[in-house]
Amino acid sequence: MTEYGPRPVDRILPTEEAHDLLTLVRDLAEREIAPSAAEEEEAGRFPRAVFTLLSESGLLSLPYAEEFGGGEQPYEVYLQVLEELAAVRLTVGLGVSVHTLACHALAGFGTKEQRAAHLPAMLGGGLLGAYCLSEPSSGSDAASLTTRAVRDGDDWILSGTKAWITHGGVADFYTVLARTGDNGARGITAFLVPGDAEGLSAAAPERKMGMKGSPTAQLHFDGVRVGDDRRLGEEGQGFTIALAALDSGRLGIAACAIGVAQAALDAALGYTLERRQFGRPIADFQGLRFLLADMATQIEAGRALYLAAARLRDAGRPFSKEAAMAKLFCTDTAMRVTTDAVQLLGGYGYTQDFPAERYMREAKVLQIVEGTNQIQRMVIARHLAGPESR
């Protein structure tokens, strides 16, 4: 039984170009990522060569403007690419989402000169980015961050610690949110920091239950000096920039979650068709068929939800509530589906000889990153109750 089988692209896509792109991604994933995914994850090896290949193939730049080397694809298409990559190896799919998130501040709020100077290399030059918002004592309460940036002439001096940074220690650039004033969320500013900046160091990667190939580490800023030309947006605009990026990033997490869930369903279905008990495939038993039907239905519902939110974004309409809904539903779905996949495989599901246990371990983190699902419920409720609600 394989973890990822070649399947024709049978979805309704907005253009023939998008169909060809998804076919290309599926073929690339099957050839270049799938064969070694389980082994690489177990060994905790970071797939830098894969990200280089994706950059060369134009897959790290899909939702950004052609003017700066982007693919200028709608989010509706980009998210389905993420889903395909995550179905093969979440470390890769989530890594592309994080890189896209790290480019968001510059693409959306940088000056024309800043975009021209940095975006081409970030989007298609083999560079890999990371996003630095969380800290050891400020996770869900992101506005309470304490990493500080102090002006020194034409420069800024950054000091503090960021935590839970995907690609921490291996990224070529970091989008960093730092405090430049004491007026709460209005005192936060965004900066673009080179990965090799003097005074910047990474702690040992966290020891995680899943996604072992994706380094997650604390970053220490010990008097890191960056020029004012690396400040993104206006001084004090950083929290607004961060929230705008997170709305899009949550859709990336939702798509990755559906990718993992789809991979788990494919593995479970393949196993139940092959495994025979009482003289017939166990897929013939009604109890298991109902479980598979529920898994498939939840996946399709999640996919429809994240695509609906993406179409709002592509149309230039507000989509914050819908992004939170998609992140909440899709990641909860991934947890349910992967748990059911382990159950369907029985004892084999609990072994590392089959991929179901890895999918289950990976699904858990998706309920936590880029805003826990409890935070998503708060965001949704605030939109429902109105801006004056608490």
C-alpha cells in the first residue's frame, strides 16, 4: 500500500492553466517527495532540496504578482496546491504556507522600492522565509509581545526572543514583529530581517510529536541591527499587518489539514479494500463503510469551506470570519479523520509500518498553529456578535 497514489485531477478549477498546474504539482509530489517522505520524517531531516526545487518550479510564489516574479494565481488555486503537497508530506505543504506568510508583509505593505529590492529573490531565488510573531510568553495574546526595536539613527536595534518559529534557524529571511512603542497593539512594527544578521541565533529545535522534519525553534535577537529601509509599513502598523497575514495564513493551514485528511482516507480505503476477514474485504462491512463515508463527507465539506473563503479573498471581499471557520473546521476534521484512519487499520494503524499514525500525529499541530481553534471560535463569535462584543 502506498502513502500517495497517482490520481487524476478531477476537481472543477477556474482555468485550464490551473488544471495543468495542479496536475504538475501532483506529478512532482509523487516523484520527488512521496517516495522518501516517511523515512525523512522519521529521521527528522529538513527537505531543503525540495524547497529549492519548488522555488525553481515557481511554486513558492504562486499568489504573488508577476511583476516581482510571482505566479499571480488566485488563492483558490494556490490553496489546492498546498493541499496536494501536504497530502504527501505536511512538512513541505506547511513550509510553503509559512514561506508565503513570511512574504505577505513585504508584498502587501512594503514600498515599491522594497518590493523591487527583495521580492524577486524571496519568491523565485531559492530563498526560504519564516514568520516571527509568537514569543515564550505571548502566543494567543500576540499583542503583548515584548521583543523590542529601538531606533538608532537610520537603523533599528532588535532585542528579545521569538518562539515556535517554523524554519527557525534555517530560513534565509524573517518577517519579525517587534515593539516600537508602549501603546499596546498600536506600538508594534514589522521588520524584514536577514537570516544571517549579526546577533541573530536559533536555539535547538523543539522535540515534537510530529512534523519532525520541520524545525521549530526559538530565535534570539541580541542587538540585531537592521536599516530603516527594512521596516515594513508605517511605524506602529505591525499588528494590523500581522492580522492581515494571519487571515490568509489560516486558509493555508486549512488546506494543509484537508491534504492530511485526504491522505489518511486514501490510506484507510486502500487498506480496507486489501484486508480480508471472514472471507471478504473488510470494506464490505457496513460499520466500516459508514466510517469511510463520514470521513469522505467531512473532507469534502472542509474543502468546500476553505475554497469558499478563498474566493471571497480573490474577489477582494472581507474573509476574516470565513478564514477562521475554515481553519477551525478543516483542522478538527483532520484530527477526526486521521484518528478514524488509525482505527480502520486496527493494530497496524498503531505501527510505523503504515502511514496512518504519522498523519494522526501531524494533524494535532494544525489545531494549534496560527491561532488555536479556541481562538478561531472567539474570532467567529466576535464577527457574529459585532465589533462591540467582548
